[in-house]
Amino acid sequence: MPGFKIDGCEHKAWDSTELDLPTGSTPVSGERWSVNYTLANEGDGPAALPVRDYFIAAAKRAGASLVSDPGATFNAILKRHTPAGTFWYEYDHGSGSDTSTSSYTLTTWESKPLAQAVVAQPMQAALPEPGSACGNPPWLVKQFAYFKADSCDAKAWDQVTYDLSGGRKTVEGRRLTVNYVLTDQARDPAALLVQKNYVAALQKIGAKLMSDPADEYKATLMQKTAAGEFWYHYEHTSGSSTSTGSYALTTLQVLPFPQVVVAQVPKGALLDDMQGKGCKTPPWVLKQFDYYKLSDCTRDDLDSITLDLPAGKKTLAGRYLELNYRLTDEKRDASALYVKQNYVNALQKIGARLVSAPDDVYHAVLTQKVPQGEFWYIYTHTGGSADSTTAYSLAALQVGGPPSKACKLQVYGIRFDFNKADIKPESEPVLEQVLALFKADPAYQAEIGGHTDNVGGSAYNLKLSAQRASAVKAWLVAHGVAAGRISSQGYGLTQPLVPNDTDAHRAKNRRVELQRKDCRN
């Protein structure tokens, strides 16, 4: 129309819509062209009705018939049948009012069937193990030329919950997700075109659509083949109903849980097999993942931990071991649930009991009573997300058990008021374990040594450490240990175990030591 200029265009090789006609809502699909117009010069522009009538007249001259409400001021729909096909013409008043038109849109539809770009084939073998090169899933023979595989995420085992027509369903097994991105903006397809292509291709090979067929952004299909049961999931991940910037294809093969970790009942004291330098596999683990590497560990002869359990907080003291693991093969990065459940299953198989929340994918606490004492096992996911485990820790604490044969024991968990020698009540579990050493062996005699970090002056730390060592001795004497079996000595900051260069190292140096008298090993 004179006085207006083209402000923007959009072309879709295939799209769909619902046209609101007097006879009811009418679905239309095919190739679409939309052109937006704005006033060429500032001003109110013509009234809405003359603009609408201008395009109705132009379309009628081309052989189209008005099929929308003739009384509608702001829009009009016309239809034309030709030997080449059926065409629909839409006029939509964009901005202004019934007395003013600042912009409008003209849309032309050519009715066409969906152009099938995707070709699929039935799965003929198991889904590949994680570690393979990133590429199309095995069932995808052909797909859109203007999308490329951008990244992959493969899991040896995972749980996926789908929203299906009949309700939510959780499926377990090996999973492969491939993410695709658009490479040609000029060919950016509507969401429905991509979704329908994958649905049609998978239905052609026998897969059954399980999700809502009207959802243009997602589709879930299932198929049983000689190779197993497979679930296929398409998800539009960026764009809009008229645009697809990226999408993801997830294939899941239903498989039983692949148990990797194997455990055994501890046969002795927790730290007996952990002496010497370096870190070792914990004594209760026989087999574990080969793509996680032990990076560092903590070994404490006596320490206390507080566990936050569904039944409430619980403080325990005993021999303590913590080992940290890091992922060595990114292609085999496992989900949080898969790693956690492997350790839970292995420990339950040897008789341990899960006492933490079973639905917590990041943390698990199990306990077990054996002749060697009461063992507590703690798994903690320390790096990654629900879909990724880049790091985790295994900890164990042994309450009771045979007395240690070591000449020197490093004791943590005896806590004092700040800058004082008053023992805090939460130190009781550790002190009870120290008391048990004296009660288990009437010949046991030891020096209690107090040690500090380097915060504060040397003289001050020496005095404070002596007072705290004396306080520990007093507690033991008050609980039945003969005073002649115990001596106390403050060493201050003179005997650090590690450099005082980090908070963790300073905490390691703040300790009480039991040095057995007349003992060498």
C-alpha cells in the first residue's frame, strides 16, 4: 500500500497454524512467507478499515475469496485454489487503532505436505558404551543438512523421567544425548517441522508415540526390537514456535543396573592397611571405577564427625579415613545417581544398612556392625551435577574395634573454648575413644601432647598447648584412669605435621597426640 515500507520478512519452508474462520478453527500447514510493513513517514497513517479493504481487493483480483468474518476490522483471510495448489492470504493490522494504522503484516501460505528430511532405521545392536566419538545416534540415517551435532553426553546408566500422555514414567538404562545447533540462519525451521520430522521417521520404523502429539517442542517414542527396548526423545532447546536454534535427541536403551563396585567386610582396624606414605584404596573396597583416580586422602587415628541423618544429627568418633577421587575420562563422566548407587549396592550386599535419605543422589551414609567394631561409610558427590560426577569422596569411620598397635596416635575432635583450655561438650565422643584405649589395656601408659598451629606467639602457644594437654589428662583421670599412667606436655607450634600455609594445614597441626611410653615401631 502506498505510504508504507517493508520492515522485516520471514520465510519458513514449512510451518503450521490454526486460522480462526466463521466455520471454526481451520488448521493450515505448508510453506509460509510473512512480510511486515511500517509507515514510511511519521504520522498516524490511514484508518484500519481502508488498509484492510485495499488488500482484500488486491487478493480478490488475483482470484482469492474472502473466508474470514467480513465485519472484522483488523484482520482478513482469503483463500485461493489453483492448479499449482491452495494458497491462503492473511492480513493482520499490527499497531494503531481503528482510525490509525502504523504497521501491518501480510502472510501467504502455500498448502504443502511436510517435507520429510529425517530418515531412521531400527536399532540393531546395543547402544554404544560411553567413550565413542560424538555423532548421530545409531538409528539416525539422515537428518537436516542445516543442523550439526554440537556436543554429546553419554551415560553407562541413567534415570530419565518422561511426561507421557498417560502420565509420568521413569526409564532406566544406557543413555546417549546428542545436541544439535542450526548452521544456516536463513533456513531456520519452525519447531513443529523439526518435531514432526523425527516423529514421522521413528513411527515409520515402528516406534510408538507415547507423548502428547500436540506438543511441538517435545516428543517421546518407544520401540522394542531384537536388540532391546529403546526410548527416543526429541526436545526443542532454543528458539520459539517459529524458530529452532537448537534441539537434542536422547536415546535410552532399557538395561539392568550395571554394578561395578565390589565391597568386602573389613577384616581389621580401619587404618591397619593404610600405614606409610601415599593413599591407597580403602580396605573395604575390592573393585571400583577405572575412570576415577584417587587424588588425596586423610587418615586420622581418632577424630569425630557429625552426620545429618533423617533421624537427626549424630556425632561419632573413632578411626577416620577419607579418600577423594577425580574423573580421568570426560567421555565416561557418570551421573551422580549411578556412582552413588554403585557404592550403596556394594555395601548393602556385604550387610551394611543405609541410614541416609535413599533419594539423595549426592550423599549416602551406611552403617555396619562387625566383630572389628561399628563401621560407618559415607559417600559424597563433591564435583559436577545430577548428570555429572567429576569428583567424589569415600569416608569411613570405625567406632571401637581392637586397640591400635601404633606408638603414636594423632587425635582430632577434642575441641576447646577459644583461647582457653576448657573442653567443649562435643568432644565427649573422641574422649570416650581415648578412654577406651586405657581401659582395654591395663598396661597402656602414654604422654598426652598438645600441639597448635602458628597463629599467635610461640610462648603463648606453648603455654596454651600445655594447659590443654593437662585438661585432657584431668578428664581421663576423672573417668577412672590412674594419674600415674598419664603424663602431659605442651609442644605449641614446634612439631607441625604439615606447613602452616593453608587453613586445612593449620587444622591438621592443631591436635592432641598420644605417645605410648616405652614403644618403638
